[in-house]
Amino acid sequence: MNGRRGFLAGLAAACAAGALPAARADAGARVLTASDVHVKDYPTVEAVRWIGQQLERETGGRLRLRLYHSGQLGRESEAIDMARYGAIDITRVYAGALNNAFPLTRALCLPYVFDSVPHLRRALDGEVGARVLRGFEARDLVGLAIYDCGARCFYNTRRPLRTPADLHGLKFRVPGSDIFIRLLRLFGANPTPLSYGEVFSALETRLIDGAENNLRSFHSSRQFEVARHWSQSEHSYAPDVLLVSRKSYDALRADDRALLRELARRSVAVMRALWDASEQEAGAAVRAAGVHMNEVDMAAFRRAAQPLLDEYLRQPEIDALYRKIRALA
């Protein structure tokens, strides 16, 4: 299904489900619709569910949230468009899916920009995160929060990967982001853009040899059942972003807008607590399932990725954010 047809299909699904911004559960109650491609107990899904519970409690039921998880309303790229057009209200999407349309998100996705999760969180909680969130205002969206989601690493069906040379000739799924496509080419792999929901079957049928993602997603998607080699490359700490449709946001009362922003801010701590616990559980589970996990030659991967980083740092806005990020290392 191409992008245009996919968007229309998702829009039709949203309308059929009563998921328009004006949807009402009963007289006087407004229902905001939220989407996520992850499963029902994933930390980002739980964090948005928490926002909905607090909204309903704080407004006495006047504002409610209907949450569609597991990609029920389509792919992330389709959810972004549906939010921009006001067909859904809130969506949680991976920053890589935003790179091409929202340039400031590229600073968060570039290779080896962050050294660790604490480093990432310091940046997201400060001026860097605030600047990226403001960048959505130009294209019919409002940035509510940034959810960090650990280190992205490589996994595949063939062999351990210790240096970039080990990726040569392998077909790897990447998100629809120029950064990830070009990074995999620098590593010698053949990048294959696919939506998140297509990865398991692509691995199973050998359409691709591997992919890259965080450990929690590797486990919750059950991709570890077919990709038995995990390599701790930590090549990106690209986070997730929680967005609300500008049309939906502007339709709220001023006090409701302030409440939604405050709850989104507080939901970051909810998500992180769930994330930290579930990531440890995911690691133990995939090891128990027999997945081979290995360290990599980090210096070799950094050297191979440097030309891509150098190119993006020629963009003044990206360079400015990069400098702020590195100052927090």
C-alpha cells in the first residue's frame, strides 16, 4: 500500500471508529483520540493511557481519551498526516519518522550524538528538547513531550556483527529517514525502508536479514524469535515524540490546553519508570530465549558514521543543537 492510499485507509479507519476530534462519548464529554503502533502494555502506550486517566479525573469526565494501540489506525507516517489534518488528535511517533518533515528532529537521531541514557535525558529535559518541540508548530502540530527509548542496536538472522564490515551485503530494515538509510550504506549494508509492523514477517520470510531498534521493541514485537543475533552497536538514541493536532489543540479551552501540556510533561516520568523496568525484563527474556548478544568495536562504528555526522553538522541549526547536546555529555 503506497503512502497516499495508506493515509486514506487510516483516515477511513479513524472515521469509522468515531475517532474524529469532535467525537463525543456522551453529552458534554469530548473524546480525544490517540494512536500508537506499539502493543497495549508498551511504556509509551501506558504513559498516554495515564494522560487520559488524569484528563478525565481533572475535568470530571468532560475530557476523555480513546487510545488505539498496536497500529490499529495505521503506520506512524499515516498517523502524522492524520494528526496534521485533524482526523486524530494525539499520536506517539518515533523521531526517525519525523526527520524529513521536521528538520530539528535530525539532531536527536544522528549517530553517536548521545553517550548514554542519562546524557539523552539531560538534553531532552532542557533547552534541546524544548527547541525541538517548538519546531512542530510550523506544520499543524504541537509537540507535547519527548519520550526517550534507549539505545538502538542491530539484530539479524545471520551472524554476530562486531565491525561495520560484518554488515556488508546484508539487507537491513530502516525507518523512512534519510539519516538511517545513509548510515546503513556507510556501514556497507543494503537499507530497506519498511514500516515497523512489517518487520517480523520480512525477517521470517528472509526479505531482510536484520533491522535496528531498541531492546524493548525487539522483545515486544517478538522479532527475537527469528533474529537470533543482537549486536550492541548503540548507534542511535533516537527518541519518540508525543504530538497533538494543532486543529484539535486550538479547539480546546485555554485551561484545557494548559492541563494537557502539564499532563504530557508529567507523563515523561511515568514512561521512564516503566521503560527502565521493562527494558531489563526484555533483556532477560531474549537472553533466556537463546538470542546471542555481543559487544561491537564501537570505535570502528563511530569512524564509519563520522562522514554522515560531519555533513549534517554543516547545517547551522543542527550544529547548534549538537553543540548543546555534547556540552551535556
